[in-house]
Amino acid sequence: MAAVIMLAGHAFHSFTQQELRDRGPYVFSQFLGGMPPAIFLFLVGVTLSFLMDSRERQGLSSGRRVWAALRRAGYLFGIAFLFRIQLWLFGLPHSPWTDLLRVDILNSMGLAVAVMSVMAVFQTADRVRLCAALGVVIAGASPLISQLDWSRVHPLIKGYLTPDALSFGFFPWAAFVAFGMSAGSVIRLLRGDQMERAVQWAALLGIGLVLSGQYFANLPYSVYAKSEFWLDSPWQILIKLGAILLVLAFAFLWSGQAAARKWSWIRQFGTTSLLVYWVHVELIYGRWLWFWKENLSIGETTLAGLALIALMLLLSIARTQWKNRRAWSLASGWVWLLARKAPEN
């Protein structure tokens, strides 16, 4: 679902005419478009908690569990830099070298996972509370981080740490990774027959976070000297977290009931989300569709977004089929080798 929303939001962001960007459809597309990064970061936290829990069950020492988490961070950093290098090369000769240092969401994931790796020293039950508290601290500290004087700090370090409209700094985006680790730890502690009740509580918690976050955000006074809602407000983080929990509950119900026994085009996107993200960013923001950039009406942009979703779906299916054929070929090769050696044994 996050991948589909991302594709639609980026299509509107790239193709809609400038004079139409104060209209309802564009504003709504960008409002929804702010959710996919938070969802992706939350899910990274969920899978990181799964990794830590599995290593704990294997009996690995705390040091080796931390090292496993750091390896995950290294993988994310590697993918992030490869992504930036590819965009820079395809943009030559018009892409400045500073584009290589831009802090995108993959960079944010890498830093957050590296910092959160210390949570591996704790047991899964402890991570539920500690990571939830850590998420609150990161969200709550974000306006304070914005108010610090960063003029003497290198722009690269500032980009990785501070709230900024053009990058994904540790504050506040890493809060979603921490919250995801807390949620993932809860999932690992539950039995199968407890999941449905837990998801119901998650939906209720999500509603509470959305309503309370909206209430406190609209108060005429604040504990912070300065805070921008769409940039560093803790209430915005809690509202998005509430929305994520509601989406999580819906996805659990939909996947378990409506789409349990049949192929799902939305679920297909989830299996290749990194590939879809990589290719569509180059396609939309690169030079390939220059004739559509900021040149389409709302209706035309909608059609372009639908075409983009269909194209990325075909790419996702092709990737899955190629992977399955490769796995089948490898399996067939092993069977053939074993069959040849059988008479000798």
C-alpha cells in the first residue's frame, strides 16, 4: 500500500502544473505522499526487531547480535550510496557532485538502524518498552534539535541529523524505526491466536494517537519556543504513527481474509518495493519523461500516475517470475546432479 501511494504522490509532485498545486487533488496527493516514508521506516524497525529476536533465540551473545544489526545498517548504506551514484551518473552532465551526498530515505534507514543496533543487547520483552520510549524521545527532541545553531557544522552531518524539508534527518524520522522495533517485538512475543486481539488494540491505539495528536497540535500554546508541524512537530509524528497502526490493522484483516488464497497486485508491490522505488525515482525525476514535468493537468497527471503504477507492477511481476525461474533452474540442476550420483552410491 505504501508503494502504491508513493507512486501516485511522486507522479503528482513531478508532473502537475505549478498553477494547479494549490488545488484539492494535488494537496491531497502530497498529504498522503508523506505517509510512505514513515511506513517504510516503521517496517524497517519491525524487521530489525525480528532479526534481533531470531539471533537471541539462537543463543548468540549480545555482541554478535549487535554486529548482525550493524551489518544490516551497512547493507542499507551500501544500497543508498549505489542509488545516489546511479542517479548522479544518469543525470550527467547536469548533476552536481553534491547530489552524491544527499540524505535520502535509504541513508536515513542506514543511520537509524546503526544507532538502534545497541537495542540488540536487551531481550525482546525489554525492547517493547525501551524502543517505544526511544521513539517518543526522538520525536520530542526534534523541535529542540531544529533550534540549535548548526552554522558551524558540516552540511553533510547536518543533513543526517536535523529536520529538513529536503532530506530525511535522524530527527524526527528515526522515531518511526524505534516505534517499528517496539511493534515488531510485540509481534514476536505473541502466539498466533493472540494476533487478532492485538491488532484490534493496535487499531484503537491508532485512533487515540490520531485524535490526541490533532488535539495537542491545535492548542494555542506550546512547550516549544518554535516548532513547525510539517517539519519537526512531535504531534505530527504521533498522528502518522496512529495512521500506520490503522493501516497495519486493515492490512492484517485484508491479507488474512480477503486476499489470503489468491494473488494480490498490491501485495506484489511489497515483494519488490526496493526495485520499484529505485526505478520509479529515476523514471519520474530523471530525464526520461522531461516532456511531462510540471506540464500536465490534474486529469492528465492522474492518468500518468495510473500508467506508472501499471508499469511498475509489470516490472515487479517480471522480477518475481525471473527469480522463480532462476530458483527452479538451480533446483533442477541439483536434482540432476544427485540423480547422476545415485547409482555410484
